[in-house]
Amino acid sequence: MVKKAITVAVGGACVSAALVLAGVATSAAAKTAAKSPTSVSCKNPIQIGFMGPFTGPAASIGDDQLHWGEYFEQIWNATHKLKINLVQGDTQLNPAIASTVSQSFASNSSIVGVIGPAGSQEVTASAPILKKAGLGFSSGSATNIALTNGSLKGYFFRDVPNDGVQGPTDAAYMQTHLGVSKGSSVMIIDDQESYSTGLAGIVESALKKAGVNVDRESINQKDTDFSSIVAKVTSSTKVVFTPFQLASQTQLLAQQLKAQGKTAVVFASDGSFDSKTFNVPGSYVSFFAPDVTTIKADNAVVSAYNKVFPGGTTPFGAPNYVLAEAWAQAATKACAAGKGTLTRAALRAAFAKTDLSTTILGTPVAFTPNGDVVGAKFHIFKIESGGKYVTVA
Amino acid sequence: MATGDSEAAPTTQPAIGVDEWVASHDARRDRGVGPVGTAQRAVDRVPKLGWYVAFTLAAAMVPLVTSNGYIIRVGFDTLIYMLLALGLNIVVGFAGLLDLGYVAFFGFGAYGYAMLSSSQFHQRWPTVSVLILVTLATAALGFIVALPSRRLIGDYLAIVTLFFGQLFVTVTNNGDRITILGFTRGYNITNGPNGIADVAPFSIFGHQLETLESYYYVALIFFLVVLSAVYLVNNSRTGRSWRSIREDSLAAELMGMPVNRLKLYAFAFGAGVAGLTGTLFASLNTAVFSSDFDTPTLITVYAILILGGAGSLGGVILGALVVNVTLEVLRTPNHATWIFFTLILATLIAKLRPWWVLGAVIVSTFVLGLVVNAVVTAINAEWASGHGAVRGELGRWLDRFLPIPPDPMKVGNWAFIALVAGVLALTVVRTLWRNLLLPVVLYLAIYAWDARLAFEPSITRLIMIGVILIVLMNARPQGLLGETRVEIV
Amino acid sequence: MNWNLFVSELVAGTVHGCVYALIALGYSMVYGILKLLNFAHGDVYMVGSFIGFGILTVFGGATALSIPIWLLLVIMFAAAMLGGGLLGVGIERFAYRRLRDAPRIAPLITALGVSFFLENAALLIVGAEYQSFNSFSWNPNSSGVGQLWAIGITLPGNVRLSLAQMIVIAGTVVLMLALTYFVGRTQLGRAMRAVSFDRQAADMMGIDVNRVIAVTFFVGSALAGAAAIFNGIVYQQVWAYMGFQAGLKGFTAAVIGGIGNLPGAVLGGLLLGLAESFTQGYVSTTFSDAMVFVILIAVMIFRPNGLIGKPALAKV
């Protein structure tokens, strides 16, 4: 009984001590809240944070992004006096971990800019922390429309067009070229990630407005078998729209459709733009740039990249190369303007004015005030026999 | 031979027939001799409460000595994990029920707070009432989940709770299109994969919590309150009956304990703690998503709990510190390199006797390195012209011993595979062969690190955690602060 | 009655169920002997898949095979089963042996540690990209729909059952019969059953317990290797984290059928596969996971020891 009383007493003392300290600390914190912006010297390598899912279920996307970024770092550092250095932050596509990683970037005074996060969920989770720290951050794969509604103006940028551009383009092409009209059937399958559900939702509403019968289905990114969904595809289904993030899932779905003798055409979004992985003839893919692998100059880049990082690439990789390029160029400009020193605010402002006339994406890259890429346009590709991608629109 | 005598003079002669002294013989023999033994005895003399007070003071000092937001954030995350592990400790450690769906309660608490304090349903309730309501609701949910599970034991309970956990993730991920059996239109309850975003921060007595430091203190206070509550419950009749269920539930039932009801209480209590933690989590992150509450989080909480010792309160603190802080520290390549080399050195020092063998092994590793590098450079200078991943002074120094080709990925992979084979071989061979093999394995370790592992710190981090888990659990199966138990299967 | 949909879902569920059943068998065997939930089992399955993929690449890759398909399949099975088995034995020897008498929760975390290690070592060595068996193009002479998928029979309801799917179903039946014979009729199988009843007594009767446990792990992991090749032929995809989900499903199937019980594991696997297919086909693909969980929870409530599990006699 006495022991219990002592325990309670000491416990109470601890709690009150903690409370007192809390009061002291919060008042102290309030005073030191406003910190002056730190600046880094341009003589040292410029540290750029790189957030992405490098391990975990989405590792295939994140690793590819990281390798393209690192490849640019190697090329740039070999030919420029101003060096850059990418600091990795593995988020495992978990928004809570993304918060912690962005906090680590924010508190690291030598980091002046961030590439990433990769997923729209993670952008939402990290935005308050990164914005409070004055860091500009740019994503090569977060396409949720809401991210560039103005609340992150000047802080968030992306060099891939958002779902609001891709959705209507795809829906329009289906109606004009694939025989989808009032009364015909289309199946839309999403993979339960925000990239996919956003795009699927836009296409669904566009088609429904035109009077098309839409059958909305769903898979999981961890699924390896689509026979059950394929069985639901009827002979009157004209198009199966599959905005998946993983090209291998699109390939498997298309193969299983063929194996079960279905005549529906597979139409995929930019996540499946990968001629090595997705190559079932007769399918369609939409992508925001003319084919990277057919531009002569890019051939050299891609084969050099494959030498350093063998094992294939995904469509999410090249945009991160361009982002690293944009940050490097912005750092050069800001260092020159700041006479050898660089602050986060100055780099952010220089990044917002990025104007790359040629990139390996095949399109010029510049940003609108809200952070989207200027002149976003989607091209439609058809897969011919042999797995070749041919531009049709 | 009254037992009173033995407590006065326990040292010299074993007193025959005195139970306590004889019974503690094994424990005394296990204790080390020399300085380590003295240190162990000194540590044992400190009362348990003293450790908790020391921990509280140390934790409270953290935001005062550093203004680095990242460190405070890691401290906050560690406190969240400690809270979760504490709740899980009640279910797994005290009552012995394997609950694999625990993170669903965490998520329920977080989503509950988010739905009542954001623009999802346009509600902004006062914080204190939300906290109480959400904690009670999550406890009720735990109660409901445990109801059909009463008849299930062991692994069957595990599977049903696992289903429930997965069910939660699926429902919240697709919760923007919930229909009642397909008849009504889709209702948006959880906003699907986009999550619930603008969650309001805590507002205690009219004062909104804005800074990271204030959240850290609130988390610390929550933790202390829950810790005290759990400690008091543990020492009460309910706690003792939970422990008896864990040891042998059939015997407990025969002794007249309401086993089913106690299981329900354990579940509900654990779920309530998780719900409370969820609210804290949601308010700091200002956003909740379904992927926050999936299996990887569950695995981390379990690793923390069992590494620290299931059933031990101090173990929860130690486990969370070890697992979470290690995970974060290993993110930075430089820190990871130092930890890697320190761990190798510490293992060698702890295991290699006599001292001259240790010296010989280290020296022969250097010599081996110089020889190999010289030979490879002589054969083909290009094969050694690349750079390792380790930067700075240490990196330049390592380049002299390690022949790294300009494209180290393939060679690094082979070195890694050889390293794993070598380490496994080391555990089976006899002493003489082991001492001969050690320099080779050490060299392979350094080579694999510099040529491959340090290039991918995110992947290496997880490999190292996996190895640490295997080694620690093999060395101390009861957990760091757990007590050895004999399980009746 | 839409026969086409019904038979399609039946076929899809059965094939998937066969793969789950083989993984579940490995779980059940190890659990029966050691009362251990081997969470690293899914990663043995993953390594088996990579072994198969490696062999495919060595012999020319999907579109340029240099040996006949039947020979390729034989080599892949042999290598994956052997490799998986050896890996399982290695894991037992180095990670689990010392924990045989520890409380059951300790090997759980060790298994998780092994799982982390294997998954991320695979990520490091092989890379994060998804690889594909691409059995649709297996044809030594041309590309397109390969022999495994072009050859097949048509079932009632106008549903096509291809050679690849028939191989999976037949192969599972053969392996199950072989396993039943092995456990029921051979000396080693008898020893396994004895050890699972009472390890100490078996030891005292002169059975080499270490060897028997090693053989159990070998057989269980070899079955996972076979499942990996089946998965590769029908479902194509191979990547470093595939073991996680497959292991979870296999564990679910094993427990549903009654853990420790071999016919139960197969039944559980088939039930899981069919439940998934039919809910996806008839109810909704979005909530099919949720519905499957509800079905399985219902099964567990009515049969708390699994479908054909026997209530364990508790020693008091």
C-alpha cells in the first residue's frame, strides 16, 4: 500500500515536472520561432534533398527516379564547377514517414531544395513542413490536380502534367478514334492509388456525360492475377482503360485479355509507357512527351544510363533527371546573383523562373505561377506488332 | 536454520536448506566478474522507479538542449511508437493474445479525430471532448472485435485480427465510394486514397498547439499518464489475472477467473491506448491516409515490443529507442558507415579472446587488403580505378586497400554474397579455422560496404535492421528487458 | 445463368488456389513440427521465382529460347525446388535453431528479420524493377502467344483452359499426392509425424530431431519453390517484394484450413482462391478484399479451429 502511494506520488511529481518544463519550453520556443534564413556557400556542393519510395512496395518507381537523378548528378559534376549532391530520404510511400523525412530536410540547414515526394499523398503530408522551412520542392510523379490549386504557390512545382490534362485527352481520343459513343461499353480499372483513382474518375465522368456505359472496377497494386476481372469483360466492351502506375500490371492484364479471347482494346495512361514491359500489340498508351527513346540525342543518354544502372527504366525516371537539371541550373543562377552564397528563398525564386528549352523529355520545361508545367499536352501512342510504340495523336 | 539468518549473512558459506540463496545461485553465477559484474550489480540496485524518473527528465530535456526540428520530430515519433507498444504490451505481453490487427485501432483513432476536426464533415469539435470520445470509441471497437474472437486461441485469433486490420485499410482506402450493397449512391466517408487533409491541431484550454516542441511535450505527458495507468493496472487484480491467462488459460479458468471477459478487457484497453495515440498522430501530421496504418507499421511496433521484452514496461521504452532511433540514424550514409564499423569492432572485441588474436586478425586484414590491391592493380590498373561510396578522409584511405572498379555494382554484389556465405561459415567452423577465416571475412565486409552497400543507404538500412533483429533475438530470445519464461504449449 | 462468368471465375480461382495451397503447405509443415510461424516463407518463394527467372535468362530469355519448353520447365522446377529447399534449411540452421525452446513470439521476430534481410538483399542485388517470365511468348521460333497459352481446351461456357493452367492444376495434384505418400508411408515421414507430436519423446526414441526438422524445412521450402514456378508461368511477375503478399495469403490459407494440418492447408488455399475470384466476379472488385475477409472471419467464427483442424488437446 505504501509502495503504491509512493509510486503515485513520484508519478505525479514526474508529470507536474514535465508540465512545468513544457510551459517553459513552449514560451521559449515561441520566442525563437522566427529564425533568420541561413545561407550556404556555393563553394561547397549544393545539397538537394531527394525523397521517394526507395524501398517498400513502390520501390520500382522510387529506385528508378533516384537512379536518373544520380545519373544527372554524375554528368553535371563531371563538367561543372558548381557541384550538386543529392541527399536520399526513403519514404516507402508512407505519408507519415514522408513527414519525418521532410522534417529532416527542413532542419538540415545545408539542404536548399528538394526533389520529391513521389506520391500525391506524400506531397500533402510534407507540404506544411517544407513550406514552413522555406524549401522549394518539385515532384516528377505527383499528378493530383488539387496540389496546384494555389495554396503552395512558389513552393511546389511539377514537371509532369496533372490528371486534369490527361483525363480529357484520353476520353476524347476514345470517342473519336476507338468507336466509343453513346450506348457503348467501357471498363475502367483503377489500382486504388490516388494517381489512378483521380485519372479514372475524370475519364469516367467525361464518358458518362457522353452517354457511355462505364463499368468501374478496381485492383490492388499488390495483385498478380486479373483473370477474375478479365472474365467480366464482355464482347460488347470496346475499351478497357487502365490508368495503372505499374506497367507490368497493364502488360499482364492485356496478355490475360488476349489469352481469354477478349476483343476489348487496352488503353493505358503514362504510368505504363514502357516499351520493354508493356508491349501487347493493338493497345494504346497516352504520354506527355514524344517518345524519349526515339529522339536521337536521347539515345545516347539512355544507353549511357543503362551502362551505369542496368536493369531497365520506368516512365517516372526521366522527369526526375529533368528536375535535377532544373535545380542545378537554378542554383547556378542564384549563386551568381547572390555572389557566392545561396539561400532557400533565392533558390526557390530562381527555380520558379526555370526555362529549359530542350530536355530529354522532348518538351521544353517552364512552370506556371501555380507550379504546373507550361504547355502540357498529351500524346497518344499505339503499340504495333513487335511491341513498337507509334505516335498516333 | 531460520531463514531470518540467511538475509543477514548471505555471502560466505552456502547454508544448506535455505531456499532463497540456493535458488538465486544460477543468477549469481551468470553475473559477470570484475568490473562488468560490479557495474551489473550497481545497475540492479537502482530501483525501477529511478529509471523511469531518469528517462522522464532526459526526455523532457531534449527540446531544451537542441533546436533541431528533426531530432524533436524523431523523439515525437519514438514516443508514438512507445505508446503503441505500450498498448500492444497489454494485449500481447500481459494477456498473451496475438493481435495482428492492432494498427487498425491506431488508424481508427486517427481517422476518428480527423473526421471530427477537419473539413471532411465540416466539424470542429473541442479537442478534449474529441480525445475522450475517440478513445472510448476505439476501446468499444476493440471490445466488439474481441467478441467473436473469444472462442479463438493462439494463431486463429492472430489470423482474424489480421483480417480485421486489412479490412480497415481496404475500407479506408476505398471509403470515398462506399455504397450500401450497391443500392445507394457512393458515399464519401474517408475520402479514399487522398486521405483527410486539413486536420485541426490540438487546442488545449484555448491555446492552439503550433510548434513541434509543444506536441513533443504533449506526447510525453500522454506517455507518462498511460505508463502510470498501465503500471497500476498491472499490479492490480486484473493485471495478475491477465498474467495467469497468458501462462495457462485453462488453469486460470479452473481457478474461477472470467477468462473471456478478461480477454475482452485486455483488447479494449489496448485499443483505447491505440486510439488515443492515433489522435495525437493525426493532429501533428494534419493529414491521415490509409497507407499510414498498414502492415509495415504493425511490424515495427511488434519488433519494438518483442525486442524490448513483451510484458516489460521498461522494455517498451528501450525497444522503441533502439529500433526507431537506429532506423533514423542509419538514414545518413556517414552515420551508417560509423555504426557499421563500430558494430564489427565491438563484436570482435567482445568475442575474440585472447587479445593477441584480435590484434593479429586486424593486422592481417590490413595486410590482406594491401596485398589484394597491389595484385589487382598489377594485373590491370583499370580494375582498381574507381571510387567507393564512402566519402572524405576515410574514403580516400579505404581506396588504398580496396580495388574498386569504375563500375562497382556487379563486383559489389558478388562481394556481398560472399560476405553472407563467409559470415554463415564463421558460425559453424571451429576456433582455429575461424581465426584464419576472420581476416578474409572482415576484408569482404569492408569491401562490400564501400563498393555496394554504402551506395544505397536506404536499402542497406533495412538489411542492417534485419540482421540486428536476427542477432539480438538469437542472443536474447526473451527480449532486452524481458524475463525468461517457460512456455507450456 | 451466365455460365461464361461462372466457369471463368471457377478456373481462375482454382488456379490461384493451387498456388496458395502450395505455399500454405510449407507453412503448415513447419508449424506442425515446430509450432513456428515462418514469416520468411514468402521470401523463399520469391527467391525460387528469381531462380526460375535466372534459368530462363540463361537459356535465352522468353523470345529466344534455346531449349524445348518442356526441358526448360523441368530444369526450372528442379532448380527452384532444390534452391528453395536449401535456402529453407539454411534459414532454419542459422536463424531458428537456437530458438527452439524460446517463447513462440521470439522466432516470430527472427523470421521478420530474415524476411527484411532477404527482401532487401534481393532489392540490392537484382534491382527494384519488375521482371517477367513472359510465358505468353515462350516459343523457340516466334513471338506472340506461345505454346503454353495457345494449346488448350474449351470448357462448357465457352471458357478456355490453357496448357499453362492445366500444368499448374495437375502439378499441384501430383505434388500433393507425393507429399501425402511421403508423410504417410515413408520412414522419414513417420519420423516427422513423431517429432510433431512430441519432440522430446521422439528424441529419446532415437530419432535425429535436427535432421528431421531440416528435412521438413527442405520439403516445405521446395514446395514454395514449385509454387514460384507455377506463379511465374501463369502470372508472370517476379520482383523483390512479391514474397510479402504471397506469404500473407499462404499463411491465411494455412490457418483457415487448420494450421498444422496438410489437407487443411490445401483446402484453405482453394477456398481462399475461389472466394477471391467469386467476390471479384459477382460482388465488386473494389471491395473484394473486404468481402473475402468477412467470409473468412465468418468461417473462423463457426469453425474456430479451422476447416478441418482438430481442437488441440491442452495439456493441463
